[in-house]
Amino acid sequence: MADVKFVAGQHVSIMRGRSFAASAPSGVYRVVAALPKEMGQQRYRVRSDGETHDRIVDEVRLEAVGL
């Protein structure tokens, strides 16, 4: 896998903007995995502690959070 900006277990937040990210609850998410890069942006599976499902988010929508 190519170099990725975020690694599994790292804490991130989702930047607001158009698309589903506008409906994602604000707060801290944990990177579950970097997905294989196909065409376009690197994507990640992320999960909030308050949710039971993962979200797939483009790398450009994520910011690192220091805890």
C-alpha cells in the first residue's frame, strides 16, 4: 500500500463541507483502516465511539486530532 497520511488507531475529525460529512456528528473518530487506493483520493474507514458503524471518508476531509 502506498504511503498514507493516517494510520489505524489514529484520532481524526471530519471537516465540514458538502456531502455526507455535513451530516456526520462532530467529534473525534478513530481510523479503523486505510483502504486500498484505487483511482482518486485515498480513503479511510473511520468510527466514532458513539456509533456502531464505520464511515468511509476521503483523506482530504480528515484532520489529525491530538489527544
